[in-house]
Amino acid sequence: MVFTRKLLNGDESVVVSTRTHAKALIVPLLVLALLAAAAGTLGTFTGAAGRAQPLLVAVIWAVAALLALRWVLRPFLTWLTTGYTVTDQRLITRSGIVTRRGHDIALDRVTDVAYERGPVDRLLGCGTLLVGVAGEQRVAWHDIPHVEHVHLKIQDLLHEEAPTQVFDPRAQGTYDRP
């Protein structure tokens, strides 16, 4: 995956490691198909250009290639280099093509974990994981595959260290019976 295990603490273990769902590549693939179709179609209309036709076709395909770099290759590389990891101690995000960015959240700072799944997300088996962090805004992990599974794993980790004793107000002296 995107996260290397050599960055873990000595007693830390990976619970879930994933990258953004392949859903993120649907639009770039559609753009690639449209660019190829447009360049091919425009190339057929260059017959009247005479001797300049090969140059005109080359320019059309060069423009299509530049657009593909921006609208196809860049999203693919972003998808390829973005990863989300849940360990038994923290939540880790790593992303970036040239400049790597990382964000770690200690599990003891997590106050809330939720997820959202729209109709397309349910169809494709992904969703957005929303993590509430003490003192910060919610952190959103978009297009996480099997988001319900990841949500349950984080909930298990959060409640693993929670006290098992049930709060009883009568034991605290706050409940008086007449």
C-alpha cells in the first residue's frame, strides 16, 4: 500500500490500510475517452490543410496530450499516492505526488467517528469517513472502500480501552429514594 510499515512505532500494528476507491478514476477515464474521440474527430477534418495536415494533426494530438496530463494523469497519480491507514494507536493519511503530506491523529484524540454513503457510494461499496478530533474540525476521508468496515474497526479500537464499568448514579450518592 501507500504507507510503509517502517514508519510505525515499535509496538504499533496496522489494522486497516487502504487507498481511495477506484471510483475516483471514473471521471478521468471519461475525460480520456472524450479527449481521444475529440482529437481523432478533429484529425479527420484536416484533409483540406494540404501539406500542413501532418503538422495540424500533431498539434491536435499535442493539445490533447497536454489536457490529458492535467485531467487524467494528475488525478491518477493523486489516487495512486494517497493512502489511509488505521493502526491500533493512530489514524494516518499520506498523500502527494512530488511533495508528500502526512496527517496523523492519535486515537485518544478522536471524539467521534461517522460515515456517509450516497446512492452511488452504496452501489460502488465506498463512502466518506468523518472523524471528529478534539480541538479540530472534522477530518473527512473521501471514497473509502468498505467504509462501514473501517468505521467498525475504528469504533472497536476506541472502545477497546474504554472503562467497562457502567455508570450508576445511585452509587455516586446523587440518587435518593423517598
